[in-house]
Amino acid sequence: MAHVRLFRHYIHLPYVILGLIDFLVLAFAFALAVFFRYFGDYPFFLDNLTFVLPSAAMFAALNLLVMGALGVHQSRLEEGMSGMMLRTILALIVSVPLCGFVYLLSSDWLWYLGASSVLTTGSVLGFFLLGMARSLFFASVGKEAFKRKVLVLGAGFRARQIHEDLKTPFNRKGFILTGFVPLPDEPIEVSEDHLLNIQTTLQNYIIKHPVHEIVVAVDDRRKGLPMEDLFECKMEGVKIVDGASFYERESRKVALEMVTRGWLVFSDGFTVSSVFGFGKRSLDILSATVLLLAGLPLMILTAIAIKIEDGIKAPVFYSQERVGLNGSVFKVHKFRSMITDAEKNGAVWATQNDARVTRVGEFIRKVRIDELPQIFNVLNGTMAFVGPRPERPVFVEQLSEKIPFYSERHRVKPGLTGWAQLCFAYTDNEEDTREKLRYDLYYIKNQSLLLDLLIIIQTVEVVLFKKGSR
């Protein structure tokens, strides 16, 4: 199996394994640093290993947390091994003071974590050991050891969408597409190069050409499916999965063109318990409070900069109506990044290189400081820390008429950050909004505290590396 599902969120198995390898390597590097610094005597070191292990485990865990926040593992896809290791250096540097802070909280338990020389040595050793371990790991993964062979039943619109949307290396991380099997009387939209001409039954074909999974991506099931054949394949140990579910799992988004209300009704997800509600609200308050304390100096400096640029009487904040939970309208607060009469002719999409943006506004947008006043929306309960970004009523009305399931994003509170913000860039037109909705629906369908924590951690990467900002 190439994916692990934790709390309804799909995580690619090789990266779970890579995370475990990184944890063990970092813990080993820290223990080695303790050995060189304090002992040097192997039997004596082993006798005291139980005192070293808690600090080594905490050192490894904190480094992995920072690596997750900086997108270290995901950067391998876009920036290569060199980019991944550069981010690792940054993560190891940031983790040193973090380890020192945790030591102050538990000095009686984490004895060795407070030694700066051990932390420095462990970080240096960890960097070189991680480089070697990852090189070996990716050499193994590069041979497609973790990938599943997938056969698609169908060659029409749905099959073409699966092929086109999941053909990039970024998406196709967990499977090898062996080909498409067209059904009789079905319009063929997949190129002939990818079609499989099966002269026998599916069962006989997969016996000779083993696959792990058959994806059913037929446009009209009312015309019939080879159910007996699929049943025999199932009995052979081949997993049978619906095309929309496969698309969701592999791309971490919902295919709007492939899903129906019936699929949404019978698929798993969209379940929220009172325990989750309490946990999410607690996480909202905690995250917003921490961000407020950390960002207060920036907020003060931003207010001063706006006053300097536009004059003492110029407003610092900009309030705007947005649509929230269950379609209710509320006021969202932001630092003003445009000229005061930016919308004198009515609401329009924000665009790249927008002439209405001030010099201070251009900067605070790039580093997302303009969004910080929304912390107060989170604290007063009109927004959550994680959720779909709130949109203006005039745009919601327009988009709800044109895009299917658009109004479903109001089933949850809008958020300061969200899954779509991590996975897709800034939207300034209808087509981009449609794509972003795919990610929003994935979040709403699979929301959990684990997914919220993952989004909060990785939002740090968005802020530091300006991903998706405009």
C-alpha cells in the first residue's frame, strides 16, 4: 500500500517511512554527540543509555516538527536534493534554541538537551547522516519500490481527467499507470498510446499482467459494468476503487466534475463530533493567542508604516463583509494594503501587480502581514484558524451559480489559513476559484485535528517562502 490514512488524511507511505528514518537518524546523531562529549567509554555509555534516550527522542521530534513547518520533505519534488538539504540546514539551526527552550520546561527529564555543545554537535552530525540516509532512501524509492500498479477501467471523460490531472510527477507519487481499458459503446477520450487492447477477461489479463488496483472511471454506469469480471478480480486480491475516490486520494482534492451528490452521501467523511468541535475551538484560541503575541510588534510597525506613507489621518485597518458559517455575513479585518478609494467603482478581483496596492501594502501582502488583524475574528468566533478563506457576498452569489458545490464551503467556519492556501496559489478569476474549491472540499470532507495541525505547521513555510502570496 502506497498511502497511510491518519485521521482521514492521506499521507504517502514513502514519506512516512522517510520521516521515521529521519527521526532515528537524528536521535542516533544526538546520542553520538553525547557519547563523544561526556563518555567516550562504550560500556559506560550503554549503562547510562536510559538517561540519554529521552533527550535524543525530543531532539529528533523537535527537528522533525520544524522540518515539517519548513516543508523540507515536500521540497524534494520541486527543488531536488540540494534544495531539500538547504532547508534541512535552516531547520537544524532553528531547532537549537527550540531545544533549549524545551529543556527549560523539563530540565529534570531532558538532562542532555540543555548542553549547547551537544546540540551543535548533534545538529552537524545529523546533517551529514541525514544526507547519506536520504540518498540511499531516494535511490531505493527511485526504483519505484513503493508504487502500486494501477489499471483504469474506462477511457472517457473521467478517465481522461484522471490521466491529465495526475500525470505530473508531483501528483503521481504513489502509482504506476499501466493503461486504460475502454468499455463497449463508450466514447474514447484517452489517446491510443495509453489504451489496453484486452482480448480476454480482466481476470485473465491481471493474472498475466499483475496490478494492485483497478480504478473504475466510467462516465455512465447505467450502461453496465463487467461486475462478474470485477468480482473475480477482487477475489484475486486486486483492490477495486471508484474513480472519484482514487482522484481524491492521489491529488488531495475533490474532482468537481466527477462527483455527484450521491457520491458525497455514500463516501466517508463530512463527520464532525462534539469532541472535535471542542478540540478545534481550543486549537483556534491557542493558535490565535500565540500568533497575536508573536505578531504584535509587526502589527505595531505596520500601523506606523501605513501612517507614514498615507498620512496621519489615513485609516490603518480595512473592514469588509465576508460570508461565513452557514452563509452568515460578518466583518473581516485586515491591514489596509490598497489606496483608500480602491473600490469606488464596485468590487473587483484583486490581480497581480494591482495598481491600487500601496508600497507598504505590496510588502505586507507578500509576507501576509495584512491578514494578521483576522486573529481577532478567530478569537471572537466568526472565523477559525484553519478553514476555507472567506469570500465577499457579491462574489459568492456569482460563483454559487456557476460552480457546483461552491456553497458547501460554508458548512464550516472560514479560516485564517487553509488546505487550499497550502496547495494552490492566490486566486484572481473563476477558474482558479474552481480549482481552489477542489482543495476546500477535500478539507471539509476530511477535516480533523491532525489535518488542522499539519496545515498550521506548513503555513509557516508559506509565510517564510512566500508560496501563494500576491
